[in-house]
Amino acid sequence: MELAHTIVDALEDKKGEDIILLDIKGIVSFTDFFIICTATSNRMLNALADGVVEKTRLEHNKKGRIVGTPDSGWMIVDYGDIIVHLFDADLRQYYKLEELWDEGKVLLRVQ
């Protein structure tokens, strides 16, 4: 859980918007938490992903795996038990992960 809060802090530091920490333990078998965040530009998507990877490496000696590119509008940073979804606003609205996983418990929301 400490790692999840570090990730949220990193996203806030980089000015990520509408950040949600979602507990999905017991709902899926492949992870425990989703963190979902919106970026205002492709450049910001990259900065958010890099910021998360850097902060978790420095504070927890954890290495996240980045999947996707800023041009796609959706990037993932995978830590196994935590998956960070970084979206541009249009794709976040289109995929609506919060609604798809609405059985999960919202532990934190930063708007």
C-alpha cells in the first residue's frame, strides 16, 4: 500500500489529473490495485510515466515496466500487484475503467 501512495504522490507532483486508487483484490487474479490518472497532453503522459518509475525506483527500489507510448493516448506502468493506467482525457472517457471495475473499492481520489 505504501508503494501505491508513492505512485499517487508522483502523479500529483507531475500534475496528473483525476487520480483514482482502486482496490480490486478478490475481483481479479492478475493484480490488487489499479491507479488511474488523466494527462492533458502526450508529453504529459510520458512525464507521468517517467515520474512514477523514477520515484518508485528511488523510494522503494522497485522497477516498473512501461507499456505503450504517449502517441497511443494510454500508457501503463506495471508493478505486478499495482497497475498504473495513464490516459489522455478522450481515451479515459471512452474506456471508462472506473465503471468497468466498479465492484472495486475507491481508496483514494484526487481531483
